[in-house]
Amino acid sequence: KGVLQKADTLNQNGRIYPRPILEREVRNYQKLINENRALGECDHPDTSVVELKNASHVMRSVYIEEDTVFGELELLNTPSGKILQSLVESGITLGISSRGVGSTKEVNGNDVVQDDFCLVAFDAVSEPSTCNAYLFKESRNILESDLRKQFKKSDRVNRLYNDILDWRK
């Protein structure tokens, strides 16, 4: 379980996803979840198609609260899923990143995702572009001290930077 995406926040790829677009795509993505087809891959391919041979997990829930998209996934017993299972068993924290297609428009020096955006998948990654988009085992209690251990100094700096940007609005 964990954070998947954040609305109206500059991510590390220089993109901003407007909340109405994320809300729409989360609603659309529910169809894939309901049909048990919301697959993701280990790592982030450059294609807009989820390749079954590379599927590592299935999304079990995706929802938005305020400006944050949360979700829950289940690791599959596939070759790619076993890689992720091994990493988790070794104590590695997995990142998550949305994959989609669509255009961006430069607004005030930032790339704002446009209305033609279509969410394809949520992929497991080592370094997510969305601040704090890490997954944690369902049974694990997360303490503030645990979070400090998980997130690098650059993650904390990025959060402060985004807080400053929010404050300027």
C-alpha cells in the first residue's frame, strides 16, 4: 500500500498532474481493477502497452483523497513478480510510478499534463518521480523514525521545495 501520485504538485520529472485529470483517470482505471486487468511492470518501460511477459503485480485498489492518489497492489508469482518479492523480502522499499500517454503544456516553466492524458499503469520502480511514492507492506506499522530511514536527504529537500511552491500559491 502507498502513495501512487500527487495532484497539482511538481514532481521530479518536472511535471504537474492537475487534480481533475487525475480524478478522471482514477475513475477510468477502476474498470481495469474491476476486470482484474490492472497490471504493472517491474521497472518503467517506454511503451504504452503493459506486456504480459513483464507483468509483476496487479493493482487491487486505487483511490484519491484530497490531492493524493493511494493504492494497493499484489505481487504476482511471475518472473518479474518474483524479483519484486525477493526485493521486498530483503527489506527493499519499492517505489511506484504512473505510466501514461498524453501531452504537456509549459506553464510558468513547468510541464502541466493536459486533458488528453490517459493512465496506462502503475509500475514498480527504484526512484519514483512523485515525492514519497513508496510502497509499504500492509502489516507494517510506519513510524516517523522509519520514514526518516527510508527517505534520502534529497527526498526531504524535494518535499520542502514542493511545500514552498504550495506556499507561493
